[in-house]
Amino acid sequence: MDQARVVAAVEKGLFIDGKWVDATGGRTFDVVNPATGQTLCTVADASPEDGRAALDAAVAAQPAFAAMSPRDRADILTRAFELLHERVDDLALLMTLEMGKPLAEARGEIAYAAEFFRHFAGEAVRIDGGYQTAPAGGARFLVTRQPVGPCLLITPWNFPMAMGTRKLGPAIAAGCTSVIKPAPQTPLSMLALMDLLVEAGLPPGAVNCIATTDAGAVIEPMIRSGSIRKLSFTGSTGVGRKLLEQCAEKILRTSLELGGNAPFVVFEDADLDEAVDGAIAAKMRNMGEACTAANRIYVQSSVIDEFGRRLAEKMSALKVGPGTEDGVNVGPLIDAAALQKVETLVADAVSRGASVLTGGSAPGGDGFFYPPTVLTGVPRDAEMCDQEIFGPVAPLTPFDTEEEVIAAANDTEYGLVSYVFTNDLRRALRVAEALETGMVGLNQGVVSNPAAPFGGVKASGLGREGGSVGIDEFLETKYIGIKM
């Protein structure tokens, strides 16, 4: 693998109005490989002035892009889907170098990311409306849907390609121009996507990309300018609250995919092998650095010892190391702060009476590694029960009754996803309906799918991404009354 070639091939500037430009004053910042702690490269660091330039480009391009035929926009997305698959190896390596996930998982993310383009290529040509007679007669109702307008898209570091395509797919399909801001930890994947979109036929100004280490100073003026008509943000609940306050001034359309605290419930009648595999899928995807990660694992008391034994056995067999090495299942965490947070949460749980079945301490040395860890007997007042662990730690807590576990699962401000393992159909439906989350996985540990609506309730966000409703977030409904 030619790592230097892959990194060198990516443009490092700001992508504004179809051109690569330097940041104001030549400002740059370092992109760090979390497996080594060493700098991969430097990229342009946008200023508020650069943000305004990107916004101006999106605003200027909006009328022509909205007027482009749905088929032409669909063709751009279809070609981009094909290019992502053609270049999957280089793009996966780039992602592994900047973010840390193993190569096999990175390839999976590129394929997942591409599916958003394919899915929304289909949605682009299915934007519908309506025509009906007024109930009292004498008039007709014409209903049409139009692009919201220029959008601001903000993506996180943990899925640096897929979170971009999940927003860009429906924006392009709907005819909305955009400014997209990737996370400063992982800008390279999104920068690489810009050249790919140009090759796919995207016109200048339709998508603009700026990376910055000063997000507050760059983003807030864009929101308050009145030129942006929609914000789509994936990230922490704390930042989401601040952005929502800023959007209120101009009454912007908002889509917020925020934090999670997913309960994973295993009843005594579940297939334990299936439940263990589901727990590993829900916990260990992306080293546990996912908003959908199983954060609180509740296991019925009669089977918790056996479940814990089987889970610890499989977790301890996972290979930890740089994601570029063969056979590695678990890469590094994103940075030193993430590693310290996991260490602190595990120490707190142990101090409150939890037992370590496997893992439990960082190996030291280069990179930000933490081993797959299983804790059992985690009390419900442990700090990790109230906040996202965002690491490869599976905390097991016993429960006795269905009513008890539903109450415990819902005892959080978050409501993104939950998981339930049981072979009792009536219980499965009863519990799934009672859980206060936007998504539920029944006997499965992965729920994400481009063709399904993704999103949460309560403090986990507003709106949905993906599925047939995903494009609705980028469309306004217009009613035209016609006197006959």
C-alpha cells in the first residue's frame, strides 16, 4: 500500500465555486494519524472570510442548480456512486490513515457511503406534488415541492465519508447547493470526494467544502447571514443545542443527528449466540466510536453470567493494532482526549463495583489504542451509564423484569436507537413500542441502511436522514390556488 501516494493525491485547499484555493493568510492545520500520533499532512484552515466566500458561491449557484433537471442531478449521483466503488481501495486507505478504523471496515464505509448516492439518485426523479379540486368547487389546488435553498452541512469525524454522502445525496437530489464542513480530525475523505463529484459532472458552486479549526467563528456568521436556508448537523448534543439557538434567529430548517446512549436488552429467552454477535456488532463498529453504539447492555439476571462469559471470550479474541495491518479488528481511538475519556469511565465503573471480564487498561506506547473490554455488574449510577463511552467498552448490567428494563432504558435524555434480543414475538413488539428511541434493532446489532429513515427523538435530534423521507428535509412544499 502506497500510503504517501494516497495522501499526496488529495487536494489540501478549500473547495469554493469549483476551484481549489488557499485559506485567507495561508492558514493551515495538521491532520494526525491516530495509530501513530504523527502528522499525515497539512490542509487549509478556513477563516470567517473563507466561509463567506463559500456561502456566496452556493447562493450564486442555487438558481441554476435548482433549474437542472431531476434526471441530470440523478445522473451525477449515479456516476459518483460508480466512482466511489472504482476507487474504494485508495479511499479506504485514506480514511484509515486519518481516522484509524481497520481497512476492511473502511472499505465497508465507502460502499455504505456510495449507497446514499445511489438511493437518492432514485429519489431525485420521484419528487412529487398534487392536483385536486377544492372541496367546495370553483378552484383547484396545485401542490409542488421546491428546493429549500443553500444548505450548510456539518459532518463528524467518526464516519468521514458516509456522513458526508448522507447529507450531500439528498441535497443534490433536491437541487440544493451547499457548503459542507468536515471535522478537522478527518477532512481528507471529504476533500477527496470533491474532485470525485466534479468528475461526476457537478457544476461549480453546487457543493463547496471548507475545513476549519475555528468552527464557531466560521459557522455562526454563515447561519446568521440569512443566506443559508437549512442546516444539517451530525455531532454532539451540546453543539447541536447551540446551533439550534443560532438557527432560531433566521428560522432555518434544521436536521440534527445528535448524541446517543443506546440500550441493548437481552432477555433470558434470546438466542445467546445471536445476542453476543449482535452485541459485538452494536458495540465494536468503528471501535465503539458511533452514536449508534450499544452503550448500556442490560442482560436478564438468569443469563448474565453466561452471556458475559461468551461476550468476553469473543471480545478478547479481537486483534488490536493499526488499521492498515492485516487481520486487525480494532484500530485506535481518534485522539488522546478520547482515550483518556474511556480510561476515566472504566476506572469510575470499577470503583463503583463493576468487574472486568477482559481488557480494562490501555497498552501504552504510540497511538491511541484501548483494548476490547467487558465489564459486568456495572451499577446504574456509573458515569458511563449517563454519557456516550465512544470506545470499545461493553458494560453489562443485570435486570429482572420487563417493566424494570424498559424504565431503565428510557431513563436518559437521549433517544437515538435501542436493541432488543428475544424470541418472544409479542414481547419484542411490546418492548419495541415502549422504548423511547427513533430506531429499534430487533435481534440485530446494526440498523443503519440508506433506504431506511435514520434519526432519533428527545435530545438525540430532529428530522430523519435516508429512506424515502430523507429528501423531504431538503424540500419546501408550495401550494398554488387556482380560481376556475
